[in-house]
Amino acid sequence: MDDRKAALITGGANGIGLGIAKQLASEGYAIALMGRSVEEQVRERIDQVKSFGMPVIYISGNVALDESRKAAMQKIDSEFGRLDVLVNNAGVAPKVRMDILQTTEESFDDVLDINLKGTFFLSQLAANYMISEIKENRMIDPKIINISSISAYTASTARGEYCISKAGIGMVTALFADRLAEYGINVYEIRPGIIATDMTKAVKEKYDRLILEEGILPVKRWGLPEDVANAVSVLCSGKLAYSTGEVINVDGGFHLRRL
């Protein structure tokens, strides 16, 4: 077993996931990135993570698929021999935004398979792996961190399937936090707000107006992947050891109810 802590980050070669990967690599973690892209398509981003001098592997796969999830865990075991942190970050928006009165079953399945089913069953695999590590008396302090969204509680009727998937992650977090507490495996949820990523590029003008002119956020700026990465860093630090199932809002105060 490698002496270095190891983290698996899904959706790790883009946006928030890439920010998290770079942060944890800078803190001495060996990094496994998982994504649907072919490795050559994200080579430059993988190299950004490697620049911190830690071992980095890329696993091409889809968290919605059982075979991809199992292959990822097998790869981590063979390369690192341990898993300390799972960050369930992979997520997709609907390919086409549609009113919930027109949303298709195909779109619903596509979003929930990746965002919710993938998160649940990869957590299951990782949790069982972590439990086996603990039973072998390895010196580890494993954690599972789910990246959700303010869409977990904010209705957006043009992308209902996305909102439902993120709301479901809240219960996934609660369930695994409860079930894994006896093993000392803490589970957390981070809810990012309006974060500057490829996913939000298409609505930049809209959110610029809402943030800068209409004051939708108390903290009047876009969030950055680094903001979410810093929250992950805190959760991985062990300084919240007596907290599990916690939801951390990284949203510029969007969750506050204001008059």
C-alpha cells in the first residue's frame, strides 16, 4: 500500500472537479480522475494536476455504468492500493432545457443515471472498499464527499430532472452518513451555487445581470472551482471529525432568505 493518501474524483478533468483535483494534489494526495472523455482529449488538464508532483491516473468511464464503476475501483486498488477520499462530482445538465410539461423520459434517465444513480452506487463500492481497509487496521481516515447544487432546493422548471437528481444526492448523503458512522467514515455534501464552469457559460449573461445588477447573491461575484475545492480541503482535513452528514453551502450566501 502506498503511504500517500489517495483520492478519486469523478468528473475530475473539468470545472469543479479539476479544481478539487489540483487542490488535493497540492496537499499531497495521489489522484485518480474519472471522466467520460478519452484521455487524450483531457491530457492538458491531467498535466495540470500532475504539475504538483503527485501520482495521477485517469480512468475513462461513465459512473452511470456498473462496469465503469467497478473498473475504476480495480484501477485504484492496483495503482494506489488504497482509497482515502471519494469525491462524487460527476454531473450533467439536460442536453436540452425543457419545461417539465414536455421533458422526455430519455432526458430524465440520462441525467439521473449519472448524477444520482452513479453517485449512489459508486459510494456503495467505495464504502465497502474503505470498510475493508479499516478492518485490516490500516491507518486511514476515509471520507466521502458529494458535490450537489443549490438546485437541490431551488426549483427550475426548465430542468426539473437536474433539480431532482441534486435533491436526491441530499438523501444519499444522509443515508451513507448514517450507515458508515460506525466505521468512522464521514460523509459530507457540498452545494455549490453559481460557479464559473463550462456548464454555466451558456447562461453567463443572465447570471452576470442577476449577480451584479439584481443582487441575487449577498457576495456579489461568481463562484470559482477553487471556492468549492477549498471546502473539500477543509472536509478532508479531519477538523470536522465530529460532524457527518453536513451540508456545506458554497454559494455566496444564495441560501439565505432575505427581504
